[in-house]
Amino acid sequence: MKLLKCIIRPSALDKMKEALGKLGVMGMTVSEVKGFGRQKGHKEVYRGAEYQIDFTPKLKIEVVVADGVVERAVGAVKEAAHSGSIGDGKIFVLPVEEVVRIRTGETGDAAI
């Protein structure tokens, strides 16, 4: 099993959720986060005054998938979140040793 940590634009969430749903992904955790990468924030104008926004609002999506689905899930996220502009996001793939569903006690792939 693998944990996908995806940092994406908020506008890409619905498209990403739909794409992962087509692969059979049953659940995900979504967190509102702020950060910056190469873009180093951006400038905005409010009432004629320009100011620097250092941290850009993003969403962090965490999804655990079976090993056989990892490549397709990464591809689905890439396609859903891609706009071709700076700030599209990142996908981190991490190993997951064990998953336990608390309600039933199921473990491994059955618990995802």
C-alpha cells in the first residue's frame, strides 16, 4: 500500500475526486494548507495598493491506495490537477506498512 500526499490548487479538488473515484478510491482526507514553492507567493492589488502574499492557499489530499493502483492514481491526480502553470502542486508517494479499520478490525487492503 502507498500513501499519496497531494498538494493541489483548491480549484482542482472536484476533478481530482472524480478521477480517483473512477479508479475505485473510496475515501480521502482533505486539509486546507498554505505554502509556497518556486513561485514564492504572488502579488495582489487591493484598493489600489499592491502587497505580497507569501503563502498561497492549497489543499493537501491524503489517499491510501493498493500497490496495484498507485501508478494509475498518480496519473489521475496529475491529469486532474494539471493546468500548465506554476503552482499546480506536487504528489508525494510514501510506503504504508499497515492499515486497520477501527470499526471492524479489518487490516491491509481490506481496510482501505
